Amino acid sequence: METQRNDQGSGPRRQRSLNSLFTPLDIVGDLQATSGDVNVQLHAQGGLITVEINRLPTLRSHRGQRRRRIRFLQLLHAGLQRTAQRMEIKLNGRTAARLGHDVRPGVFSRLVARLFGFGPLELRLTAIVPALLSLRGDSDTGS
């Protein structure tokens, strides 16, 4: 931590360095979960947490659930930032989103992140759109 004198010279003023804001964690592990036909694999190593989902689950919104999901993402993002971790979400093997520490969002991603009230979020429509279209196809066939 650096110490500086304030403008009046009346005593030291402490200034936090940027590195002191983060508490890096060393997370290592693998986890797999299945619910119905949705398979989720989680892999963590070296500051990167990768979540691979074989298909998007159908999310039926009930009153208040949207707000809870947004709040969950806000808390998740804050935790990733504080621990210097980055999360990468893959749909059908393609990176759909990155959030947390040290992501570089484009214009669309910044707009979405601002709308939902959490920090840097990098979205890749080339993975998201096909996954959403597959949901529509599933609902047409009744599955």
C-alpha cells in the first residue's frame, strides 16, 4: 500500500493500489451435471472457469424469476471480479459469453450489460443465435 501526504500536509493519506482490490483465487476442478437432456460440464483452472452446456434449457419465466436471475448474474460478476476470475460459457462447443475479470466487450455487449446492471460482459451472437433457434425448433415439435 502506498502512502502519500495530502494537500494540506496534515498527515499521511493511504491510497489503495489496484492489485489490493482483487483477491486472486486458485480454483481447480471439474464438475458434470445432467438434468433431463441438458448436460453441463464445468472446468476451472488458471483463473478461467469454463461452463459447457450442450443445449439451452427452456426457461419459463414466473413472476419475479427474471429479477432473481439478473441479481444472480450481478452477484456472480462481482465475485468473479473480486477474485480475478473469468467465466466463459459455451453452448454446443462455441463460446457464447464471457464475464468477470479482464473481458473485452463490444458495443452490443456493453449495451446488454448496462441494461441488466452488471459490468463487462462479452457476448458472441454466433453461438447464442443458433442455440436460441434450436429452442424454437424444439417448441415446434412439442419436445
